[in-house]
Amino acid sequence: MRKIIYMVILMLGISFTGAGQQVPIYSQYLFNKFLINPAVAGSDGYTSFNLTAREQWIGYSGAPRTVSFSVQGRLLKKPSFVKSSPGKRRNVYRPGSDGKIGIGGYVFSDRNGLIQRTGFQATYAYHIWLRQNTQLSFGLALTGYHFKIDETRINFEDPNEPWLTNDLRRGIFVPDANFGIHILNPRYTGGFAIEQLFQSLGKFGSDAYDDFKMQRHYNLFGTYLFETGRYTELQPSFIFRMSEQLMPQADIGLTYIFKQEFWGGLAYRTGGAIIANMGFQYQRMFFGYSFDYTMQEIQRATYGTHEITIALKYGDSRRRYRWLDRY
């Protein structure tokens, strides 16, 4: 039984990229930054519903699989129906006197080998203005994770094996919190977040394993937008991840945007992976897809990693920024 518990602890600490990550990694983080930073809740004025499904290393038995569903928005003031000036392609932000609170939440289910994890997050964000068109946001989230071992994937010679009735079989619950800072400007965005802030201990039903805890994870990201034509833009971006177990890892990418309705890009993930992403908007619906090609040995035994995102966003051109005074 001791060997099995050690194996479980090891798997709980294995990353989706094999480097010690205890939380899901998303390749389309630009599509829904709320999943990696609670301060994003309500920052853009939309009420957003987002579904993301990620299948890692398709064709490889026991590979990670993650599904998440999130909702986030802003507590808005009454509609003011102020139109943008004629000829302006992009909304120009101005600080309003109301609508400073954002709320949100998400749930996710993650399978990684024998481990099944279900988690949730409930978020409160507060938005303030640094200057005429730059918004600074702070977010705090309460989180919880339920860990469980899929006993159907293990065969025992002894039907009385005590592991079959321990806490890992029944599942354990680990509460914690996340904190984030986010900055929004018509040209650039940036953010810093700490996940698993309190490094809650996982209780496995034995004093020998009480020192296993959820390590803090740190995310730093940024984007900048260049107008390259009347309808075209280029957006370089990066995200830097690190934890007390995970060696620093970064995604560095470039996305091409046409009419703010179609986009496609490439990114490089340190450690050896190329990420291709694309997407489009149709009315209130947004669709995104990414493919990860790892340059590690495991790629020979898989069909790569696939991630699909579907979003529904409410807030039309007149109401989208009704919490702002626009011109």
C-alpha cells in the first residue's frame, strides 16, 4: 500500500508537461484570461459564458483531460447608450462613476492517470482607474479541489487490501484561495496571479503523508496590440509560469487578427512545444481551437494535444461598456 500512496503523491505533483504543475494548463489563455487570473472578472464589461475542453496527448493511455466551464461579468450601472465618435474603429475608455465590481466563478474536471480532480472557484474583483483610459483590477477567489483515485484502473490480488477503503478512494477535499492583479488598456493588457495561495495540506488518512500540500503557482502574462492596417492587427503575447516545484516555463506567441472577428497565431512553449491557435466570432458566439505539438519523445506515441473553446458573450455595441462614459 505504501508504494501505491507514493505513486499517487507523485502523480498529484506531475505536471501536464511533466514538470510539477498541480493545476491545469491552458494553451488558449488569451481567449479566457479569467481561468488564470481572478482579477479579470468583469474587466471588459461583457457577461461571458465559456466552455473549454483540453485533451492532452491523444492516443496515450491515462493522459490528462480537462474540461472547464466559467461565468464572469460586471455589476453594471444603468444603461447610458453613448455612441462612439464617427469613424472610430475602437472604443476609447473613460472612467465611469459606477460599475466597479466584477464577479465570476468556474468549475473544472481534470483526469490525469489514476487521479480525478474536480474543482471550483468563486471570484470577487474590484476595478479602478489609473488614468483616462487605463484600468487596474484586483481579484480574490475562494477555491476548492476534490481529489479521488479511480480504483477501477488498478487490480489487486488481495481483495482485503486496506487502500481500497482509505481516504483516497473516497476522495479528499482541499480548500484554498487565488489572488490576481490585472491591467487593461486599449493597446495592452497584463496580469499577475498567485494560485493556491495558502498551500493547503492534503490529508490522506495517514500521518506519514500529511505533509503533502498544494504548492503556490505564479502566472505573469502580457499582450500588446499593433495596428498593421485598416482591418488587421498583430498581438504579441507571453505567459510566464512558475511554482515551488515547477521550473520556470513560458509561452511566447504572436497572433494575427482580422476585423477583430478572425484570428490565428503561433506560440513556442519552453521545454519544447509549438502551439497553433485559430478562432472566429459569429454574432455573440466565439470559437477557438489550438493544437500543441510537443518536441519530446512522447509525441511519437500520440496525436498531439487539442483544445477547444466556445464562448457566449452578452453586451452589444451600445451596452458593452455601459459601465464607462465613452466618446
